[in-house]
Amino acid sequence: MIRQTVRKDRLMPTFARGRAEQFRGTPPKYTLLNLGCRWNSDDIVDAPDRCEVSLWWKRTGREAAPSDVTITRARKFKPAPGAACTWTFGDQNGQGAPDPAGLLTVPGLKLTATPTRLVMKRR
């Protein structure tokens, strides 16, 4: 069981590092699961024009882990589907748009052991 504080009244990042078929096999490929992805629910910013959350990777044996990060449960940061948004994560940055469901995904973030701030803004 992951001992992560999940608050239902705050924005929550979700992580994806592979497709379900990659987990099948003998032995199961549990290293592809997102058990090491962490965030701090105490310092989240959820404002109409931006959202911020600290993310990191907490697993031994790996220096970094690439992950697609989707922001869910946002209360105030809700750009319209297709609206232009920018994001920064340490020295990584880019732009994107929410999907038809209104979810904004940042592909391929390199999570490290050092907590780093993901900042998303409307343009």
C-alpha cells in the first residue's frame, strides 16, 4: 500500500508510464507500474489561470523515470478543451491543450528524486 496522502478536495496528478499489456507476462513486469511517483498535496495551487504541484520519483535503483502526467480533480483550473496552455517542470517546458474531457496531460516528464514544481498556465 502506498502511504500517500490523497485529498479529494484538491487537484491530483495521475501518472502513466505504459499500457496494460506491458504488465502481463511471467514474471509480471511490476517495474512499469507507477509505484514510485509522488506529489505533495499540501503545496498545490489550483487557481483559475494556473495550477502548480510538486512531483518526484521515489524508487531506488533508478535515477529518473519518464511519465505522462495528467491533472485531475482541479476545482478552479479548468481550461476549455482545446484551449492553449503552457507548462514548465524544472528545465523542461512545453505547451498543450486539454482533451475533449477537459484533462490536460504533459507527456514524458522526467521525474527525479528531487521534488520539482509542475506549473501549468493558460495562455
